[in-house]
Amino acid sequence: MTLLTVNVIDYNTNKPVSGAIVTVSGVAVVTNYGGRAVFQAAPASYNINVSRVNYTPETRSVTLTANQTITIRLVPRLGLL
């Protein structure tokens, strides 16, 4: 098994986004205070879906061959205070 670490940050501020839901192969993990979610997964190709209230959802594809860390920048939705 390998580790897939997903860091979720705000597109505008580059600050971590806590409470985002990161889903990989049907397994959902909520990001911690530092915007991080960690998965154990076999080497393969995966779609990573990230969503959070007041942000536009994001999907990213990754081919996992070894431990890997990726960063996903979520864009705030327009018109929100």
C-alpha cells in the first residue's frame, strides 16, 4: 500500500481549507485544520473529488506509483460574503 496525501488550499489566499470532503474510490475523508487528508491506496489511477461549502468542486486524476502528495486549490464561489 502507498500513501496519497491531499492538501487542499484556497485559490486566492493559499491558506489551508479545513472541512473539505476529499473522496478517492468511494472513501471520503474530511480535511483537518491544516487542509490535509491522507489515504492508503494500492498503486493505480484514481479520481480525486474535493468539495466544500462556498467553493467550486474540483476533480483531479492521479496515477499513484509510490507515496505521493498533491495540492488542490479550491476556488471560492462568486457572490459570497
